[in-house]
Amino acid sequence: MRDAYTHMGTDRDRIEQYLPLRPVEFHILLSLAAGERHGYGIIQDIEARDDSAVPDVGTMYRALARMVDSGLIGAVRSTDPGDERRNVYRITERGLRVAKAEARRLYALTRAARVGGLLEKKAT
Amino acid sequence: MTHDQFLRLSERWFRLLLRTYPADFRDEMGAGIVEAYCGRARVTLKRNGVMSLAWLWCSALADALRNGCGERLRPAVSWRRRGDWGRDFEFARRRLLRSRAFVAATLGTLAVGLGAFAVVYTAVEKVLVAPMPYHEPDNLYFVWRDQSASGGLSRNTLAGPDVADLQHARDVIEDAVGMQLSVPTLSVRRDGEPLQTLMLLTSPQLFDLVGVAPILGRGFAAHEVGPDRPAVVVLSYAIWKRLGGDPSIVGSQVWLSESPYTVIGVMGPDFRFVRHSNLGPPQEPDVYLPFPFHLADQHPLNPNLTTFAALVRVRSGTSPERVAAAVDAVARVVNERTPQAAPAKLYATRLQDDLVAPVRPALMTLGLAAVVLILVLTVNLSSLLLARAAERDREFAVSRALGANGSAVVRATVIEGGVLGLIGGVAGALLGSWGARLLVELAPLDLPRRNEIALEWSAAAVVISVGLALGVIAAVIPAVWALRASLASLLATSVRGAGGSQRLRRGIVVAQVALTLILLSAGGLVARSFERLLAVDPGFRPAGLLTFRVAMDPRLFPKREDAFAFQDRVEAALGALPGVRSVGATAALPLSSSGPQNSIWGWQEAVAIPGAPGNIGDAQRDSLVAQIIAARAGYAESMGLRLLAGRTFERRRSETVQEAVIDEQLASRFFPTGTPIGAAIPFRGKSLRIVGVVKQPRLSALHEDGRPQLFIRAEDWVGFMPVWVIKTDEDPHALVPAVRRAIRQIDPRIPVSSVQTMEEIVDDALRQPRISAVLIGGFALGALLLVAMGLFGMISGSVVRRHGELAVRLALGASHQRTLRLVVGEGALLVVIGMVIAIPGVYAAGGLIRGLLVNVSPWDPITLSAVACGLVLVTMAACYVPARRVLRIDPAPLLRQE
């Protein structure tokens, strides 16, 4: 705990305090990294990527609300006529860095699992 | 149904499920969630048909329940995880400092309320709950003989052989000791100044039985009992300190009533041998002595010798039922041994229960009153915090519009309440520690374990925790109110003022009125009971009476003539003192029935009057157990006993005729018709002639007749009169030095002790009811003040809020008076609702305090209606004063402005 405080303030720590991300958060960032979406769009994206990882609608919207609060994503009211009540989400600079950091973390873990024999070595 | 209809139905279902989420989340995300579900529903219906749509509905329900509840709990959870306590407390501190008047008023109320709670908690905890300073005190029982069937005490002492039988029982009863009190004098040197002491004669295993060892020396050995025992004595810590506190006292000699004894031990300061009142006056024994006889050798039949209190220890873990069975078995042994006596009924009561039985109703009532007071305090604080939250609802709206989440609002209110409660608790604990000291000063001398009452850290911790809990609980209602309004509704209501908070405040006022009425009715009943108690006729006139004890040790007066001569000289010397109107002596002073004089010189005995008109022919029921009180001539006049017939004892005494004075109870029982004067009572082989009838001087309680009393002439029967009474027209205290001088001149070996005026004795008998009345009355008035404040605040808020509406009413022709009635009526309605709700509570409270009331029904209609009227008057005044602002409303400017 003490270390975390003494290092606080550096950019890197600010990113790391978000890690690890929950799967739903990672999926949201992944979708938004490709461009702005509204909520249902994100769900469709996730469905398209991996059918088994689709979160509950409520879970995802709660994650969206929290990620807006913490500044990983931004929300703007839709400008489409007749669609003013919908929010459109876009990833922020920080969100992008967090998503990349999380991807690196997962990659490192996967690699470690392979070295340790938990996963099969990737066929080259 | 077509697909479109299914989809519309689905959308309605999804919208309904949105209600599980909190309002602000719903505003922000609701549309998205419904859209996402509708999208899924469309796809599902198209691909898999209606059945899978039903499945989607169910999973949406599960999703909504899980995430909706989760989202509602999130403020609390996230604050716990990431909250910044320092910052939150800093804000609370600043906010509270900004409104000092509010803080001062709230803290004052809390401190007084919690202080009262602390005092009551301490007393209840110490007296009723805390274990006594003995080893496994739960296994200690007193055993009493129930003689109520034959008109005797229901809690009478045992004969020596009965105690010996208990000692031999050895089933679940591990051991038993007998105890008896005496009042010898003690001096360190043979010719030293005598101190009057209280001595406990007991079986040698007393200290082993209670499981406490002396701090110096040793306790009694098992063989140190009986006629041949060594002359050994154990001192109490207090008397040891009074004698100088020298540890080398062990092994040295002291003189008890002129006989030498060897000190073998000194008990520790914590060894408070708490006696039952049947055992003696409310003071600790100074010296402990083993019996100079064997209990089993005592006469089993003479009822006048049944003077041993029995204390037994039962085997650990024995249930009270098994103890009762074991005692019953002993009673059978007793009855087999003495078949000619009326069958003895023995019963056991746990030491602590036995001890606190007389004060339990008072303490239970006070405890309940304190709990109700805490509730009233909580409700009151809640209403104050709600008012503050309502004042700040614009601030809440703005801060939430600027991005503060709901938890910030909750935190603000809860921390404020918690801080107030915590500080109030600390202040209450401080006040309570003074209050506990005050209680000990005020408490009747015979409040069990009175000297152990002091506020300790543990009690202070409880009071502070109660304060904190009270503050937090009180803050929850306003916090929830502030949270549940969504941003939009908050902004909307802030234009009109706080409608929701007013509804809640009304509810709070109703609750306050109900709780207050319960407390007030209890307080009213207790006060009325106390008033009745002050008005009762105790059967004597306490004004101008000085009483004191002159202990005459039998060893100093081996011949009865010497004793009588001494008493005559004392009487003459006292009568010659300036200002003395009359002098008397008695064995049993009124209201001191628990004194040792009763166990030694006053006694109970069955009285029968053959040939009296009240006899019904049944020998058992024609004998009445009466208190036999020896008194010298002049006692009745000095004490101011009310003579109903005949005369009292005269100075001139006939050697052949033994005179007696009976009380009205004996007179009406045996002589319902005709006069008792001249009738003869067989008494100890002689015959007493009744010369007079007096109204009974109350011996034990001020308010109720005790056992019938039979006064016998001291000179005929006993040589030793312990209590002297002087009637004077002046201040009785001024006589004390002259009295001491007079006795010392007659015999310097005789100590004068227990100097008290009769008014002080009466006062002491009134202490417990007075404390109860003052405390409960204080609680009730405090609650009344709180409810008045609550109503005042609510009505003033209402007048301000409805200013516009009232102005319009006035403009439309309503008179000021009518408008005033409208506003006052708002408060009156709440009071009436509160009072109606309180009725079951008042009924229950009456039942609970029944044991405390003297000559007052727990549902006394006069008291209860007086209390209700008082509540209505005060609350209506609290409504009327702020409502008068209506009279100052001028509709014109407002109408112009509109």
C-alpha cells in the first residue's frame, strides 16, 4: 500500500490503477477502439467477436456508467434526429492506453502460461 | 399475437424492469438498456420463436434484479472501498461549524438525554446485571422459610437445625452457611474507646462458600465453631482501616464487648458482603465471627429462635428447578424431625435476584423510560437533520448537476449525524459520570450494591456507541429522502420547497407525540404515586424527633436491675436536657424494620386471644403472627403515636399486671365488635392486659400496613432498650452534643450511635420513589420539550412554505382567523394521530410500571387525562406561536408580484 502512495502521481501508476480490467470493460474498450458506438452497438460487436463472452445488458450499462465516471470513455448525446435520448460512447486517450496496457498484461500472462506448460505452444 | 405485439409487450416489460435501478442511473442509461433488450428481443423472436422470447424475459428479470440492486448499493460499496474519510469529515466539520446554534442546541439535547441514559444504564447494569464479586455467584442461593400460610412472613429465616439439614443435604447443595447479625462494641485496648460495630455471626465456611479469601491472614478453619471454639475474628477492610490499617494486626487482640478476640484475617476492600434486608441494616458487617454454638444444637421449635439466614452454594450448572427440588427434600427432612410444628415450606432464591427484588420494578421502569427517551432523541435528531437536508436540497441539486453522485449526499448527512451523535455521546458519558455520583448521593441507603455504582469505561463506551448509532440512524431517514429524489424532481421541488421532507417531518412529529405521551403517562403516574406517598399517614409524627442507639452490652449489665437502673438514669438525664419535651425508648423504630434491633430485641410471635369476639374457632386461623415491640413508657407520646382507645403505658408501673398496647389491626381482627380494653392476651406463660389501641406506626414501608403490632412494656420483659427517642420543640440536631455528653457521664463504656432525626429516616424511606419520580418526570418533560420543538419547527416551516398559498386564500376572502385555524389544525391533526397511536403503548407502559405505583391504578383516568391535556396544551402552544405569523401575511404585495 505504502509503495502505491509513494509512486502516486506518475502517469504509469495512473494507468495501472485501472488494471486488471473486467472482461466486460475490456470488451467495451476493444469495441470503442474501433470507433464510437452506442450501447447496443457495443453488444452487437461483442456478440460478433465472441458469442460466449456476451455480458448481461445491465452489467454492461453499469460498466459503461462507471467507465464514463473514471474517464476511460466519454459519452455524448446522439445527434441523430429522433435519437436524442441515446448516448454515443467514444474511447478517451486514457482509455486507449489502459486497453493497451491490459492487452499487454494478458499477453504476458498467456506467454507465461505457455512457458509453464499450461497452454500448448503456439504452432509457428 | 403478432410479432409486433410481442415486441411492444416486451418493451413494456423491459421498461418496467428499469424500476429496479436508481433514478439517476435510469435517467442516464434507461433508454439504452431498453433499446438493447428490444434489439435482442427482435433477433430472438425472429430466430427462435416465442418460447425463447420468454426465456429472454426471465433472464432480463434476473439481470435487472442483480444489477439494479447492485447499482443501488454502489454508493455505499464504493465509498467503503475508495471513500476519502478525511475529506468527508472535513466537510462535515466545516458545515457544522457554520451553524453553531444548531450544533449547540443539538449537542445540548443529546448530552442531557444520553447523560440520563448513562446514569440509568449504569444503575441497571450494576444492580440488576453485573455479577457479584463472589466466585460463581450464580450458584449462590438464599433459602427462606415461607410462613405466609399461617400469617407470617413469606421470607422468614430458618431455625438452626434447618440450616444444619441444608449442610447435610449434599446432593446438589454443596454447602450451606447460617448467618446472624449482632451489634457488639469493639475496642483495640481493654479500656479503649468503644466503637459500635456490626458483627456477622456465621458458619466457619462462609468465606469458602462465597469463594473469597482474606487479603491478610486467613479465614476460619472448619473446626473453629461451637462452644469451645478459639476466640478468633476476621475484620472487614473498612474497620481495619479505621483501626489504623496496620498489617501487623493479624495475630493481635481486639476487645469485642469486653472480651478478647484474636484477629486472624482482614477481608479485601472488594469483599462487600451484600446482605439481604432480613439480615440487617444496609451496612457492611465490620467483623465476622464463627458461631459460638452448633447450628444443629439450636432449638428447632421455638419460633422466636428461627433467626438464621441461610446461604447455600449449589453444584455448578444446577438448574433452578433442581435446586428447588433439593430444598424441598430438605424441607421434608425438617418436617419429619419436627412433626408437631406446622409444616415448613422452604424455598431458594438466587442471591442476586433476592437482593435486587425490591428495586427491580423501579430499575426496569427507569430502563424502559431511558430506552423511550433514546428513541425520542433519535426521532428528534432525525427531524433536525431532515430540516437541514431540506434546506440544502438546492445545494444537493446543484452539486449533483455538477457531477456529484448520490453517495456524496448520503455521506454528507450520515457523517453529520454520526459526528453529532459521537460528540453527544462523549458529552453524555461525561455528564453521566457526574450523574452517577449524584445518584449514589440521592439513592436510598438500602439500594443494593449502591456503593458499586460508578460510571466505568465499559459503560462510557456503551453510551458513546449508543450516541454514534443514534446519530447515524437518525441521519438515515433524511439521507434516504435526499437520495431518492432524482435530479429532475429535486430541481422541480426546489422551486416549490421541500414537499417530501414535510411529509416525512409530519411522520416524525407523529412518532414523537406518541413516544412522548407514553413517557408522560408513565411520569405522571409515578409522580402521582409519589404525591400519594407523601400524603400517607405513617402513624407517627416525625417532626422534632431525634433518635439514636445506645447499645447496652449484656456483659456490662449482668443483672437486669442494673440495666433498668441505667435506663432510668438515661431517661432522667435526657429528660433534663433543655428543650426536651419527652423521652422514650423502643426496640423497633418505625421505618427501620430491617435494623438489627428487630432481629435481636424485637421479634415476631404468634398471638392468640382466647374468648375474643373475632375468633372463628379454628385454632390455626385464630392466631396471628404479630410484631412484638418492647417500649418504655413515654415512647408513644414522644413518637406521636395516635391513640385510638384507652391509654398508653404510664410511668407508674404495677409489678403484678403486665400491660400491652395493640394496634388497630389486631383490634379489628380480634375485636370487630366491643372494646379490646381490658382483654387478656396469653403471652409467654403470663397474661398481658390490653390498655390501649394505637394506629399502626409503619414499620417497614411508608405506604402499607405491615404485620400487626403488639407493644409490650420493656420493663416487664427485656432489660436492653437499643433505640432512644427524644421529642423536642427545637432543632433536634442541636441536642446531639448534649445527648452524647449525658450518656458519657452516666457510663463512658456505652457508645451512642446511629444518630438520626425521624425526619431523616422518613426522608430515606422516600428516596427511591423520589428518584424514580424525578428521573421519569425529567425524561417525560425532556420528551415534551423535544416534541414541542419538533412541532414548532414543522409549523414554522409550513407557514413559510405555504406563504403564497395562504396569501391567495386571504386575498380570496378567507379571514386571518380562519387561515390561522387551518395552520394550527395541521399540527393538531398530527398530535391527535400521535396520541391515538400511543394508546396501546400507554396501556402497556401502565402494566409495566404497576409494581412501582402506590395507591394509584396503572390506568388512573385522572392522571392519564391530565397528562393528555398537558400534552395537548403544550403542543397546541407550540403550533400556535409559529402559526401566528399567518396574521402578518399581507396578500397585496404578493398578488402584485404574481
